[in-house]
Amino acid sequence: MFFRLTRFVSLTAIAFAVSLPVFAAGTAKHFVLVVWDGMRPDFVTPELTPTLWQLREQGVWFANHHSVFPTSTEVNGAVLATGCFPQRNGVLANREYRREIDPLKSYETQALQPVRRGDAVTGGKYLRVPTLAELVQKHGGATAVAGSKAVAFLHDRKERAEDSPDPVWFADGALPQSRFAELTNRFGAFPAAVVPNSPRDTWTTRCLTEAFWERGVPRYSVLWLSEPDHSQHQRGVGSTNALAALRSSDNRLATVLQELERRSVRDETDIVVVSDHGFSTIGEMASSVKALQAAGLNARTNLDQPPVTGDVVVVGNSGTVLFYVTGGQRAVIKRTVTTLQRQPNAGVIFSRLKLPGTFPLAEARLDSPAAPDVVMAVGWTAKPDDADGHPRVHIRSDGYTQANRGNGTHTSLSPLDLHNTAVACGPDFRRGLTNALPSGNVDIVPTLLWLMNIKSPEPLDGRVLSETLSVDGPRVREPKSVRREAKADLPDGVWQQHLKFTELNGVCYLDEGNGGWSPKSK
């Protein structure tokens, strides 16, 4: 198997049937979610990340954990906030295009102004379901969110009173707004981004542990660190800078644990450390816009005026590209798809329309009202392991202009993007367990809500990770592996693509997806 797992727990020991209550609250009084942006599980080692390694040995190591496609920060930021897939929470990519938010250009889905505009035009439903932080507050609990990146804002974005007990810091912004001056006066200006991004992550960690926890650790806390994602993008996976970034995040985790110890609440705190996605390496650069233009389509990324019927707005996200066909014309969508199927950078194509050689948007849980007409995950190629034994994948990056070959990137359906890191430790989690069953970012919120004895007003897409808990949970059934294939036999060649995923308790975990074009001999 391409993605190697190091230790296993017997599946028969955890796939059992018992009669359980509707909810079984845990014993923890506090819950802390720490996100290491872009952390791959194969880099969790005693040498590189001793604090995280020790936490893994003391608690639960999720050896088969999954990011949600597109494997990007904002997509998984929303998933980790809501427990729902993109089709239901409404965030489909790092960058999207919606005419009601901005008719002329794509926007960053975590940025303050687009989010505020999105809430304004949807009656407060930019995120279409509640977040965990919002539910905790609704049930009388206090929360604290601190992020070196703006994505932390998605966890708790609502405006609040100046005396709110639920503070938020998100990459040079604060809620309530009065906290901004207070925090920058106390800790200094938010640092400029550098490689590694340790100054920003250190500042943000101090913001949480020294300021937000000053009067006590709240019911629920989120700490979002920018590393190792930042350094892997800038210098490459496994680079000297990226390895230093791992140590930086490990030190920030140690700060959190030490503060819990100092406050004598470590033993009554459930801690979950997770990454939003894994990482691949850029092998080639590509441009779907140029390919569509060469095929005679009016494809554009930057607009001088709102698009007209038949225009194709292209939004690149490196490992995934979104295509919005103005007016939804079937002929234009079909031509877009058949053009992409002939391109060397194509991997898996999803379409709003039923077309040969595509999967429906629903297969990737992307069929929201604002979804594009076509989504393409770029192709990837497995490469020999690096000198330290870490697996490598090269992808054909599309639309990520601030990068070069050899830099790190993600958002594709490569197994290294889809398999990410997760560790849990605390009174409600089993000790010394390696969980080989499939799990995912979509399961974090359902599990924490279960332990908090809070019922979401909306159905959740993830499952409770019962096999890892020291308290009762819903029955865990046997996982089932599934492979989907699609084919288009065109006059000049054949396009074939596949998806592999595992289904457990009604949740589908994508394991990989790829495809390719085979020209016919003349």
C-alpha cells in the first residue's frame, strides 16, 4: 500500500455491537483542538516532534486519518469547525467565485470582507450550519479561538459585544475588535511572515495561553498554527526549513500542555491535535485557462466586467481547479470537460452534468448551491521515497502562481494530500491505542459534541470515533473499500479515471483518485 501505516489495533476488538444511550457525556471539563497546518503523519517521529510523539504514545494515534477533498486549509477549516462536508457547510475551496460576493473576481473564502458579504446576502448563512464553538456558547460554555492564519475566523466569526467571554484572534484581526489593541499592546505587533513562521505561531500561542486563558481555561479552545504548511510551500516538504517548522509547532504544543499542567487542568482536558491536510510536491506547472482558450472557449481568471452566458470563470487552487460556466450551458460544460480530459495535468473530473468520464459533484460531497459546474483534481505521480524514507508524490500544480517545481503544495486527490495527522489524548480517550479504522477531519466535531453531551440542531456528516473512546459511543461497523471508475471513449483517445474510498458507519473517506488520457493510434 502506498501510504504506509506503522502500527495496528485489531479491528475485531473494536467492531462490536452493544446497546448504547443516545449520548454518553465524557468526563473532561475542557477541550482543546490544536491544528498543525499541513502536517503529514509520516513526519511524526520521536526526533522531529518529541512532544507530539509522546502525546501519540499516551493517547490515540489515528493511523488511517483523512482530510476532506479539496484537501485545502479553508475547506478543512470549515469541516473542522462544523463536522459537515463542503456540500453542507458551503466552503468548497480556498478560492471560489460567487457573483453575489464579487462579480469580477474570485475571493479567499476565509477573508473577513468576503465572509461578511456572504453573511449579508445569505442572512447569516455564509457557513450554512453551526460551528462547534457556536454550539458550545449556545449551551453556556465559554470558548477561545486563536489562529496564526485567517481560517481560524471560520470557527467563530459572528460579531459580539465588547465584554464577550469568547475571544477570537485570526491572523491580525480580533473579535471583539477592542481586543486587537489590547493584544498588540501586550505582545507587540503581529509579526511579519518569515520562514519558518515561528514568530507568528509563538505570538498566537501566547495570545491563547496567556491572554485568552488568563482567567481560566474555557470549555473549548482552538489553536491554529501556520506551520509546517508555510515552510513546506516556500521551501519544500522535508527541507531544512520545513523540519525546523515541525520543531516550532512541537514547541508550541509543549507550551499548551505546560500551561494546562500549570493550571492543574491537564488531567481533565481532552486534547486533539490534527492537521487540515497532507502535502505533495510540485512536479510540473500547468494552466487550464490556456488549454481552454486554445480550444476556443472564453475562459478567464480575471474579469473586466461580469461574465456573460458561455463564459468560463476559472479558479485555480493548485491541486484542484474550479470552472464556472456562466448560464450553465450544457454545450460549454461538455466542451470544457472534453478539453480537460485531453490535458496532461488532469487527474479526476467532477461535473454538475452527467457526462462520460466524469463523476458527479456529489461523489466528492461538493454539490452545494454555489458549486462550480466542473471541478478538476490535478493528476499525480508516485516517486521513489526520499533519502529519509518519506514517500513522495509529484502533482501538476494549476493556478498556484507563487510557487515553483520542488515546492510543496496540496488540494489534490493524491494519497499524501488525503492522509493527514490526528492524535487525541485525555480522560475520554483510550491510552496507547493505534486506531487502524478509517477516520477523518469530518469526525472531530461529532466526537467532541458527543463527549460534551451537546446535540447539534443540524445532522452531522461525520461519525463519533467510538473505537477510540474510554466512554460509550455508537456501534462501529466493519469498513468497506470501494473503487469507482469512469471512462470517456472519444474519437482521438480514451479518458479513464478512478476514485478509491472507504465507507464506515455511513461516512466515505477518500483514499486517492487519479486518471489519464490515452491517445488512439492513427
